[in-house]
Amino acid sequence: MISRSLGIYGWSEMLDNLLVTGIVTGDPILLLSQPGHGKTAFCKRLGKVITDKIGMETTVRIINVSTARPEDWTGYYLPPKDGGDEMSLVKSPQSLLDAVFIMLDEIGRSETARNQNNLLSLIQDRMIDGIKTKCEILFAAMNPVAGDSADEGSMPLLYSVADRFSMLLEVPDFKIMENNDKMEVVSKSYRPNSNKNIFAPSLDGVELGQDEYVISDEVAEEIWTILEKAKRTYLNLCLSADYSGIVGGVVKYVIEVAKTLSNNPDYHISARRAGMIVRSILASYAVSSAMDKSASIDESAHRVIMHSLTNKAMAKPYDPNVVLAAHQIAVKLLTSGDIIMYAIMAEPDKWKRLEMAYKHKVRPDEFTRLYKDVLNLYPKEERGMVNLVIGSAAFNGLAELMSKHELALIANDMAELVRYQIPEISINASEIDSELWNLITVKKNTMVGSNLISLCAYVSNMMSVSFLEAYHKVIDVYKSALKVIGGTI
């Protein structure tokens, strides 16, 4: 887990996934918890990993929104010199203009609407006073503003501000952590927090104080690899613009969720938020793949939608069961046909698509389309051979899903094979691999062996190639076809 590798304990794999999702999309993320639960430490450490990797200095900025003065955001403007027309900007030490990773801490303590409105262009457009920043990743943190855990002094966000955050992620409270995680947290934080105590600057040569958490090069490289892999997968999904595939499925899903929630004014999804939800679902799916977890678009959608409404930041009612019901309705509406096909079409391997289609028993027209995609992987002169081999390996298994026209073509090819008189086969053992030799000598008189030998001989004659060449063409297709229906040679 990324959070644990950064010395942050008690956070879930789901929270890890969504945090990385926010980095991959570049959309702003809002963290919510009581003070002292690792929000700032996480951003500081992750920001260091990222900025160290890209080789830039002073590119992580964590700014306390409640105490920052206007000049802290950018710097000071000096009057024009020598009669010039333009003022010059002297950047402040905490200027955000050059920051790649920005964290807006204590955003809930911006007490006035004016103070919050000043954040709009930074959160949405990454601009301050009309100047474009270098910000690529933006997180914000606040304390609860409603319920039993409400923090005195923390104010609800304006809708215009809250709606610019793609997700609201709640950081687990210490009291609900597992005991093992509590032990990790406390054992890392009990030491005296000053190594410059004037009364005892050192004790037997040991510095007092809590050192800055050290991230090893190995851990940093692992985190960077996950981020890079997830970003690449995410961009490939987005740039494909394939609305007959996974992108189209996610878009339809979000539209259905928004439609269901529109019946309740407390759960409004704006057009901007709908777009962020689509991006987040695609990114969450990509992150699961990058972390070598089982990637499911349904699970990614559920994970994201449950954290995509920022009601708690505005002190508005929020019932997770309402959102869950909208998710389930949307999935049910799409599962009847669309959502499964979207997931299938997201798989780049066309043989794997056919396997998934067989498993989910898709409609015959959809299965046949995927079957033809497999045929088109092969040169035109080999497609008859492929058709024949697939039919020989898995005809009965595929029959219920194949269109009648396609079945008739396969059956015709198989009838030709039955009428074919298999010649005597003379093969030099030194010219063939052990698998083929085993097939001929051990399985020759079995159904599988005789079937494959017949196929190889027929393909050899049909394509005017040697028996060995035919064997290699046949065996690859035969194995792939069997894998579709879960069989083996």
C-alpha cells in the first residue's frame, strides 16, 4: 500500500486507490478528518517522491489557507522602473506559482465567502491573480463541519468551491483503526519532538526529537512505477474515445446515476462533476491494474461514486445508502447488455475478449462480432484454417452463442475435413518438437490426438505447407479456442 510505504498507517486499500486516482486525473481532491490524522504528512511525503523523481526543486507547497496573506500566494509587485509600464513580481518564499504539488491546508477555516471565492481560479484553473501556476496535483484538507465529529472553527465550503473537488475522501479516525495500526502510529510519534532542547540538546550522543520520515529510493521507485503505469493506462482509455467500449459504458453509467439522484436536491450532480466522475472511474480502474489488483469497472464505479459527492464539506445531509441505491440502479440498467460489453471491449487481447464473452453468455450477434475480430487477426488466406480449427476444438461449446450463419460456415468447413482422406504421415523425429512427437506417438489413437493429426494433415494439404508448419499454425489456434471454453488438450 502506498500510504503505508510512506509511513501513514490505518488507511485502507480503497483510500489508497482513490488518492492515486486523484493524482492520475489531476482533478482536485478534498481530504476530511479530525486534526492529527496524517493528511498533511501524506501530501508532504508523496509530493517529495514525485518532485524528487522529476528533478525539480521547491515544487511542493503546503499552505495554511486560514492564515495566508494575499502576498503569500504569489509575492509582491514592485512599481515600474525607469518610467516603464509593467510592474515586476518578487515571488514570496511560499509562492505557489512554481509549485507542481499544492496542498491547501485548513481550507475549512476560510471564514468568509470572499476568502473562499479567492480559491476558485486556483482549484479549477490553477491560476492566481491571472497568472498560470505550474500546479499538476492539488489536494486540500479540512476538518469535519457537521455531525458528532464537527470541529469548532471549521466552516462549511460554498457549493461553488466544493463542486470543484472531484472526490471527498475521509481519512480514518484513530479510534476506529486496528490495534496493529494504532501501535504503528503511536510508536512513530511518541519521541520528543524537538532536537534542539536547550536543557538537553543531546543524551549520550543521541539527538532528541522526531526525525523527518525517510523514504527509501526503492520505495520511491515502486510508487513512481505505479503512478506512471496507471497514468499511461488511463490516458490510453481516455484518448481512445471509444464509446462502444469502456468509456461509453462509464459515461452512460454516470448519466444514469445523475438521473436517479436528481430526484433529491441534496444530491445534485453538475455537468462538471459528471465529467470528473467519469475521469475518476477510468483512473481508478487504471490504478487497480497498475497495483496488480483485479480490475473491475463495476467495482471502480462503486468505489468512486461513493466518494464523489461533497455534501459533508458543505454540512448538507448525506446518506450513503441513497448513493448506493443510485449506483445499483445504474449498474442494473446497463448490465442487461451494455456494461458487460463495455468491460469486454476494454480488453485489448481479442482472444481474451472472446473468452470473456463466452463466460458472460453475451448475445449471439455480439459474440459473432467478437469472433470475426479474432478471425481478422490472421491473414485472409489463413482464416478458413482458423475457422476450421476453432470449430474442431470448441464447436459444441460455442454453438449456443454463435449466429446461425457463422455456425453454418464452420460446419461446412468441418464437413470437408470429415470427407478428407488422411494420408500416411512420415515425419522425422529430429525435425519436430517434443510436444508434437508426444501427440503423434502417445495420443495418436486418442480422440484428441487423431483429431489434431487430421487437422494438421488437412491444413497441410489445404495451404500447401509441410505437416510441421501446419502443426504450428493449428496448435496455437486450437489451444486458444479451447481456452475460450475453459478446456485443455
